[in-house]
Amino acid sequence: MSEIRPIGSGTVEEFGYKQELKRALTFKDLLFYGMVFMVPIAPFGIYGYVTEVSNGMAPLAYIIGIIAMAFTALSYARMSQAFPIAGSVYSYASRGISPYVGFFAGWAMLLDYILTPALVYLVAGFALQEMFPILPYWGYIALFVIINTAVNLRGIEMTARTNIALLVFEVFTLIVFCVVALVAVLKGVGAGSFTVAPIWKPEGFSLDMVMSATSLAVLSFLGFDAISTLAEETKDPRRMVGKATVSALVLVGSLFVLQTYLAGLVWPDHTTFDNPDTAFYVVAEAAGGTWLKMLCALATAVAWGIGDGLVAQAAISRLLYSMSRDKLMPSVLSKVHPKFQTPYVSTLLVAVVSITIGVALSLDKLTSLVNFGALTGFLFLHLSVFSHYVIRQNQRDLASLFKYLFLPGCGFAIIFYVWISLQPEAKTLGLIWLAIGLVYSAYKTKGFKEKPPAFRSMGH
């Protein structure tokens, strides 16, 4: 049976919407957006925790993370081809399964997207306060929020140009670290030779241990999925969104493995770190001295506070825009700026929420809740692929079942395993959030007797 492809070139009019956002993004813009969101130097900030939980096998946790997320990236590619509109998992589940499930999926992803800006601002604020104690950490958070809000309000092209500059700085810092670490190992620092020990230690290996470490490392991978929120601002979304999603995952994931492998060579004994928050900077100092330590710390602050914060704010504002356009959120959140063609009310709301949450919640709670929201959304994503292609479109030949049942099924199983490895407190708070969403959706649909407002005239 031949594959049934969606009709049209990816215009929002196919799905009953009006094109309001500016279509200006190319494949390169999407790729850079995903890479900046993932933060190529993300392990700098959480290396101490990942290597501790993985018994010194951080690269292995990231390798497993790439494999796990690859199935998810493929599912994003399938659904972005079918539904090239803003909203990400919310839109895919709404049209691939049902509007009720879609709202629930979107509500779960809100927990990820709306907390991510606060999380990255908090990490950056702590890093800068450590180096320049001129301002309290919340002062740096406010500074980052003001900068990123101004850039995002100016338009998606301004955001894209800023992404390129930030990505160049991050990659430059990573190259410097890798070269210096490589030279240090060759000179006898740390392990003094290239071994597989940072990746594989038979005496310290267990599946539960590695999966627990992977559930922590997943935080570094979050971001490739947000590419799908820019579908309505992309010139050829059906072709470019999926391609950019997979490419960003593979490229940045490979960089994660490389930098953690070199860190493991420079500092073989992970049990001797005094503070997991600063473990990577200790490695950098051992490899190249204080100047490399300061460069890595500064790069982390800029990458998380400006780079990741910028794209995270853009992603959540598009999700809020999409859900409010469907009348599942206050309609004011779908207002688009007449000049810059950006969802400016949603962007300003995210700015206020980011400052508030960044000051109110601790880093560990934010991390756990972000992971809960993302992983829950990924589960709905894999179900959407099966429901849309196999159930709705009846694609049940062998090739189609492999693409639309086996591959998303593998992705679902892996994500679910990582999901159950999350901290109990994260699952408790996350389930409370989902329960609130269930009550809210019941209210909007009069006890699930009516479809959500925007879907009442559609055949879903």
C-alpha cells in the first residue's frame, strides 16, 4: 500500500486558520533554533549530577538518550508532515487522536514549556552571581527576561539572527574545551590515555542506574521538539520541520557524548567532586587552568540565560497562541502584533511568569517538573502517530506498520521507562497538574459532552 500524504503545501488555511504569523524561517534557521534550545554545552551545567548517578559513565547515559530521543524525533517528523501548524504535540494529538486528548497533551507540554524559561534563567542567574556578585541571582533573572522579551517581540527573524550569534559563541567555547582537554590527556593529565572507561565500567553498570542517569540527561535533549512550534513561521514546514528536528538531535547529541567523554578522561574519579553544580568547571580548570574554567562558566550563563531562554520563551508563546486560538485558553493570548507579527501578549505573559517562578521554585523541583511535562507530552506524541496513520488513514501494510506502529511503539516504551524513573515528587506534582487540566477541560466541554469550541465545526 502506498503512503497517503496530506494534501497541500502546509498552509494554515487547510486547517481552518488564518495565516497571521510571518513565514520567514528556512531549514538553517530551524536547525540553529533547535541547537540553541538544546544548548550544545548543556552538560557543562549538569555534568556533576549525570556522572554521579551513572557511576562515572555520563557518555553512556547520553548515548542512550540519543537513541531514546531518536524515536521521538521521528514521530515529530511524521506528525509535522501531516499537520504543519503551530502547537506541537497539542495540535498533533488534537487532530491525530481527538480534541480532548489534544488538550490534555497540550496541558502536559505547558508544564514543560512554561517552566523551561524560568529553569534556564535560574541556572544562568546562579552562574553569573558566582562570577559577578554585583546583583542577586533574581536580578540577573530579570535582566535576562528583559533582553529576551525585547528580542522576541521584535519578530522571529530577529530571534533567528540572535540564535546564530549565540550558537557561534557556544560552539567556539566547546571547541576550545575539547582541544585543551585533548592536549591535556595527551600530556598525561587524568587518565593519561584514551580508554573506554568513561563510557563503560562493567563493575559499576546496571540498567536501573543508567536509566536513572538518562532520565536526568534528558533535560539536555529537550529543545529539538520545540522546532515544531514554529511551523507557521517556516517557508516549507512539511519538509523542513521534521528534517531539522532529527538533524538537531543527532548533531547536538553527538557533541554531548564528545564533551562528557573528554571530561571523564581529564577527571576519571567522579566521586571526588566537592559540588556537582560546579563539577564541569573543576574539570575545565584541571585541563586548562582558571581561564578555561571562567570561559566555560561564562558560556554556560550566556547559553542558558540568553540562548536557551530566548528560544524557550518563543516556543511557549507559540503554544499559548495556538491553544488560545482554539479557544482553550483566554483569547487575548492569541493577539498578534500588527507590525512585528508576533504573539506579543503571550510573550509578555511568559516574561512575567518566568521571573515569578524563577524566584519562587528551587532548581531541582523545576528540573523534575520540566522533565515530567516533556516526557508526558512525548507519550501522547507517539500515540498520535499510531492513531493518525494506522487507525484514521488505515495504513496497515508491512512498511507502514513498521513506520507508524513499531517505531513509535519503541519510542513510547523507552520514554515510559524513563518516565517511571523520575523522582516520586516530580510525578506527584505532575499528576496534580494533569488533574487540574482534566477539571479545566471538563469545564470547557461541559463534562466532555461537547467538543472544544474550535473543533465543533470540524470532522474530528
